[in-house]
Amino acid sequence: MIRVYLDWNVISNLKRPENLDLFKFILRNKEKLLFPYTPAHFTDLMKSHHPENNYFPIDLEMLEFLAERHHLRWGKDRIEPLLGTPTKYYEETKDNESIAELLNIKKLFSELDDPDNEFGIKGYSGLMKSLLKLQPTGIDINDENKDILKKMFPNLKNGSSIWDMMKDLGPMLEQLLHDGNYYKDFRNTISESGFKLESNSGQWSFSDVIKNIDEFLKSNGLDMTYLEFIESTFKHRKKSANQYEYYTTAYLMLDMIGYKVDKLPKPTDNMQNIQADGDHSFYAAYCDYFAASDKKLRIKSQVLFNEFNVPTKIIEPHNLISELSAVIDNVENKENLIKEAIGFCKKEYFVEDYTTDNDDIEILAFKLPKYYFNFFNYVIYRYYPEEKVIVLSFKRVFKNFSDFVYYTESESILDELCYFFGNSHMTDYEEQKRKFVYEGEDLNFDWSMENGFIRIDKDEEYRRIRLNYILSVE
């Protein structure tokens, strides 16, 4: 299946009459495409969660129609490809506490004294509070930092304790996330301190942006690159930033220092808009295509995709039909199966030669011009001169952030291939499929053909489904 990540504006606008052609296209090709949903979609969706909004259930229904059960989210230290409907996710998360409540220091410490709490120890909070009151922040408030510190921690003074600062942390983060004017004022304070890109930065080529920011940091006395600067923001922690934190912080910081600034024009707009955009961009890096209505989201994503070598193709929604039509495989029209397969091994599709001097076997890799059987995107050509045999191995290769295949993707392509080549002779096909897909067993599915045979198996390195044509050339 071809993975397509849609930002929330594309999903919520699919119900509009002007997008009927796109909706019909998706409907016709639904079994060939996979549209994962993520927590970022719910950040956007829940903004319209109120009794007077009749579109909320329609939007949730549209998300479920598109994504079905395909859920992507960042776990403890890696991406988690989960199976669960958006409706189920909504029911589980709709009553989540706010940042302010989660970081309400007085409340957290009072819970430590609760004997019914799993970690409740009578008197423990008083001890911890006293210790934190004894620890100074170590922050020296001066003319250069007083404005921004006043916005972040309004009660902070020279000589304040860590306890004093922690009490302000929850409300500050809550206001930063949900108060658009507060975030814009915070961003302006950074700009007024001189930490802002030149006004023509929006005209930079996306491939030059990070390089130019590196020069900007250097000119401001910071002897580090942009990505080193992002990494430095996590130095106060014992653990280094994970992939999600690193990427989304890099996205947010582009906005904070003045690159393609989000103006947040609506009364309901706030920092969460930018945070959600960064999340959308991050999760899109696990997909083949990223369709986004917001031009600034597309450009910032292109800047970071370029820097992190992510080949996910970023497109405007109105180009979805033409872009996907060019790579969708018409499986029903494969009269010259082997001729088509060999035709992929052309000079214009060549990417790498794996042949070695110590090996007589010729091994070449080609990137396919479409998704073969709407799944495979590379073919490995092997020629064995002694046996006079050619092996064409079609594989699903990820050059983006992804390193996984959903069970449903494996099941779908196995069903597609076995239906196409014929599975009427497989009396126990469902049982074999279960063992192959869900239990990880090494099974082969074979078909004979003139001058060779067809085999479905798994590649050795990633254990992903593979399609092989083994051809005699005598």
C-alpha cells in the first residue's frame, strides 16, 4: 500500500463539494492507499470539540474512513505503528488533563502525601519542598534576559529558589501553548533581543536555509550549527533528545527565530498550531507522500526533509490525484508480466551496483517508477552466469524515517499477489497467511511458469515480504 499523510486541513475539507473529485479518487483507490492518523490530527480536531459544532462527528467519521485502524504515534523511544480506530482513540484521550494540571507542582506534591496513592508517603512532600526551597535557581537576572524571563516566570527574582520557579512552570507552558498573543509576544521578545533572521530569509532556497542559519548563529557569537543548537537545548537533561523531540524542536525553532513565521491570525490560533504542524511534518516522514494545504508547513517540512535526507514527497492537495495516478499500479492490466518486470531494469531507474570483484554474480538495484502491485518500490536484479539464471526480487525499501510495515500492509499485499497468481490450490491458505504474516514463520508461496517460477518469501535483513521471479535464460 502507498502511504499518504494528509494534514488536518486536507482531511477536514474533503467533505466540501469542491473536493468531490478527490474524495471519489480516494474511494476508488482506497485498497491501494494507506492514510495513517496520529495524535497531531487530534490536536487539530479537538479544537472544534464543543456541543454546538455539528461538524465534529463528521470530521471524526472522515478520519476513520481514511485511516481505518492505522495509527502512528511516538512511544517511549521509537515510533509505534498501532492498530486502533480514531473513535477508540478519541474515547481514550478526550478527558486528558491540561499541561497546567499535569505540572501543577502543589498538587503533585500533595498527592505524595496521599496514603491511597501508589507512591504516597506521609510527610514526604514537606521534605522535598523544603529541599527545593533551599536550592537557588542559579539564574542571574540582568538587562539582557529580564524581559524574556519576566514573561516565562513572572514571579522569578534574583535569589529565587527552584521551588519558586517550578510553581510558574505549568501555567507558563499552558499559556504558551494556548494563548496565541502570549506566544507571539514571547516570539517578539526573542526577535527584539536580536535573535531573528534577516527579513529576506523567506526567499532563501529550501536547500540553503539550514546553511544560512548556521551562518546567522555564527554571526551572533554562537560557535555551533543549527542542529547543534537544537541539541544543546536538551543538555540540562541526563538523556539526549529522541528523534521526535529533536525533529519537532527543530521545526518549532524555525518559527521562533523568524523563518516562515506563522502569523496565527485567528483568535483560536496559538503555539499548538505550530506544534501540531511540527508533529504532522515528523509523522509524514514515515510515509511516501505528504499532502498539506499550508504553504509554510510544506516549505518548513521541505527544509527539514532536505537536511535529514527524507525523500517523502511533499505535494499540494490539488496535485494528489495526478501525483498518485502516476505511481498507482493497474494490477488488472498485467498481460506481459515478465516483460514489464524486466523493463524496470533500465538505465534511468538504476541506483546502485552491488557486484564485487570476488563474486561472479551481477547484482544491480533499480528504483521503480511506480509502486509495483501498489507496494514494492525497488527491484534487485541478480544474474548467475554459471546457472544462466536471472532473479528479479521486488522489495519494499524505506529511505525515510520508517523501518516498519503494518501487519495489514503485509496481509493486503499477500492477498493481492496470491489472488493474482492463483491460490485455488492452497487449501489451507488462511492458515498459511496467518503463520507468514502474524507469526513470522519462514514460508514460501510458489508458482510455476514457463522458463522459471515465482516465489513469495521474506527478505533476510528486514523480514519484509518479497516477490521473486526466477528465470532461466537458456
